[in-house]
Amino acid sequence: MKLPDIFASPANVRDVLQGKPIFNAGDESGEMFVVQSGAVDILINGVLVETVLPEGFFGEISLIEDSLRSADAIARTDCKLLPVNRHHFLSMVDELPQFALYVMKGMADRLRKADKRAMG
Amino acid sequence: MKLPDIFASPANVRDVLQGKPIFNAGDESGEMFVVQSGAVDILINGVLVETVLPEGFFGEISLIEDSLRSADAIARTDCKLLPVNRHHFLSMVDELPQFALYVMKGMADRLRKADKRAMG
């Protein structure tokens, strides 16, 4: 899916070096991240549950629930991330239905994978 | 959360008797359901993963992904359900940002629970 142009502002990009944490479980949250380049590993209790690739996103659960991070996110490679804070998130849901659908599709995919994992 | 008035049309309500299936894994999908009264059990491979109560919803994953049902849904009690088909869903995401947020909150809650289940 094409990301909205709103993401394209270079001023907004965050560079993270390979091996560096983006956040850890228990951290306060306030942003989700869209992966522009590189890859990010998501771990729960040290177990790799997902590797997020370009155009994918992560960190939305605690943003939506306004709760603490439930997983660790670590740069698997050098990567460029587009942070979306709560204000930005709400205004995009308000103004860009395709952004809401993009987030819902990613979450549906993640739910299906989580259910498969749970069932072994 | 208050459900949009659009849900309130009595013409739209579907009554399901206790013990009856609403859908089964592998079925074609085309609707999600908001629980107006009663309770609905969601099972994956015969394992109860969630009981959906009034104001909660289910069936959104395959609606969003346009894919087959991944779980069974069975009326735990007599219940009243409000079906939301794909056309209705897309127009509500378009017109009612609070509907998109309602769906995303429910999915975030479900993801957190699925992750906990997966981790034992």
C-alpha cells in the first residue's frame, strides 16, 4: 500500500543503528513507527514474534490503548523510521480513512499470526 | 464507548439462539458483528479464546483481510447481533473516525491478549 505523503517529510525520519533498541517492554509510549527502510525485530519475553519490513509498522498497540509497551523493538539492520505520535495518529485517522484501513490491515495480519502462534 | 446511532436500527438486528453457530472457520466472510446483548464464544481449533460481550465485536479480521473465517463463533447465550457488511464498514471508516478507533481499540486489546496466550 502507498503511504500517505504526510509520511514523506524527511525532517520526520529517525535513523536507528543495527542492534539498537527503539523501545523496550514497560516503556511509556507515545508513538508508533512506520518502517521506511531496514528491518525491526519485535520480541516478547526475548522471543522473536515478528520482523517488520519497509511499509510495515509497529508500536501501535500501546499508542491506541495509551498503555505501556508490551514488547521490545530492536533494529535488526540500520533503519529509517517514521514516528507517528498520538496527535498525528488521531488527525490521520480523522482525515485519511486509508490510513485507518492501513493500520487495521496490519493489525488483522498480526492477529492472525498471533492466533497461529498461540495454537502452536 | 457509545456505538454510533447507525447501529441502532432495529431492522438490522440478528437474533441468534444459544448454542447456534454464527460462523465457522473456513466460511466465506462478508460481515463483522457488534454484540448488542448476550455473549458469543470465539473458538480456534475448539479452544475458547474469547467471549465477546455487549458493545464488543468479532469477525473483523476476515472482513478487513477479505479472507476466510479463521475461527468459530457460537452464541454462548441467546443474543442480538448487529451485522456490519464490507460496504457499511468502509463507509463508516470513511465517515466516522470514532468507529475506526473503536475497531482499532478492540483489535489492540485482542492482540495484547493473543500475545499473552502465545507466551503461556
